[in-house]
Amino acid sequence: MTPKPRGFVSKLNPILKSPPVPSLRLPQQLRLPARPFSGQGGHKKIYGRIGNLEVRLARSKKDIKAAQRLRYSVFYEEMSAIPDTLTLMSRRDEDPFDAICDHLLVLDHGNSAAGRRWRRPRIVGTYRILRQDVAELYDGFYSQGEYNISPILVASGRDSRFMELGRSCVLKPYRNRRTLELLWQGIWNYAREHKINAMLGCASFEGTDPCRHAEALSFLHHNSRAPARWRVKAHDKIGVNMNMKPSAEINPRSAIRAMPPLIKGYLRLGAYVGDGAVVDHQFGTTDVFMILPIEAINERYFAHFGAPDEFANSCGPVAKLN
């Protein structure tokens, strides 16, 4: 939940208690109160490894800045996001939420094709993660700027443990199944470590004209809308009706083919979509809300990533993918 490298897959943002829902995102100049950086003190855990690639959390501010530079390269230089002056000067995709999120990184420790190793690992993929317990201490989830998630927060009660995924992106040469599986290995182990109940966030279609995606959006509305317990609605002033075509007029194959890989990946896992799409003019995308309850994940993935009741550290510090 890529499009807008945000996530949740590219943009899946978690859910927390029902803090005041902002109608607009926080200006980039603002900074949320800092919390202790999770990587300080050495969060040395590696969540997965394949060959030269490994997935782990950022351990320093340098790691986060490198992830922000990667996001800038993908979102602003390769895709159609529009940078403000500060973003253009820094050449980093940065916002106030970076200070309170954990940053999942895929690093390449060597360039086997060139027959040499880099002095430092190269960050080639990233996801931003915001847990509910952290979001509740500040101004809520990033996705609350587009969607009213209060109903599911209230319905889930005090035992809920959501996490939001967003700002996901991968360097172009690494956009393959191996890197994607490694990212999901990291996300899944992180979720088990923190006993997460559900993952959420926004995923994006490219472009700011929802009509270009009428068939795909309508297919999602008719076939993948979240049940009442998990349903989230776009804010009235910015929401776009996804029900653009009757179900009988939709060709399922062409509708699915037209979806971004991230959204298709979320659906395969068992994710649902919310009501209404939202146009994000800064990033040049049309967003949909994705919610993935752990209980809804397709059981065939448990054999690969591990069952939900297994603790993340049960198989040691490194979980390898075959």
C-alpha cells in the first residue's frame, strides 16, 4: 500500500486514537516535538537478508537523511511531486512526521556486478512506520489529513494496536520481487515485534485526474471496500466518489491490470479500501485508503513470513528469505 512513496504499502498509514483530525497536512516548516530516536543506543536487529541486501530500521539521523534523499529522487525527480523551495534546496523529501516515525531501510552492502564493495551500505528502499502509541502522543496519523479514521479507532477500543505505513519507495534498479519481499519481511517482523493488530495507510494512483482511473477505482469500490468495522471515509471537502462505473460495466482483468503494483500487492495480502479517493496535488497522485487487519491476511503468506502469533525474535536476529 507506490505511487506516492508513502505507503501501505507505498502508503499504508496506521490508525490510532481519535486525535483532532486536521483538514490539511502540517506545513513542512513546522516540527513536531522530538521523541527519543528509536535507533539511538543501537537497534542492531536485522529483520531480513537476501544476498547483499538486508532490511533493518534506521539507526542514525544520517540513515534518515539518506532515506529522505532516496524519496526525493523517486517522488520529485522520477515522478510528478512538486517541491517547495526548501525541498528543492535540500533535495530531500522531508516532513514533520519523519521525526516521530521509524524508518525501515533496505540496504545493499555490495556491488557484485562491479566486483567491488562500497565503503558504506547503499540505501535502496524505504518505508516509514508510525505506531499508534507514538501517534497518540502527537497529532495523530499522517493519513488523517485525508481520511476520517476516528470511527475505526473508537470501534477498536483500547486494545487496538495499529501502525501506519507510508512514504514507501525503491530505487529503480531494485524494483523486483526480491526487494519487495525483503521489505515485507521487515514490515511483518516489525508488526509481530510490536504485536500490531492492523496496518493502514494510503496508496496512490499516478496523476491528479481520478477519471483516468475510473474502472480501477470503481472495481475497488464494488469488490474491495472494507466491511463496516474497518471502513474509513475521505473527508467530505476533498473526497472523490470512487463509484464511477456500475459493476456490470467493469472488466475485472483490465481493472486489476491498471492498478499500481503496490495496491495489487495489498489486495493479495487481504487488504480493504476505504470510501472515496483523494487527490494529492503536491505529489501528483490520486490516493486510496488501505486497511489490512492482521486477521484478514491470506493464510498462505504465513508459511512465508510467519504466523501472527509468533514472536518476531523467535527465530533469531536474522530472518532469511528463501
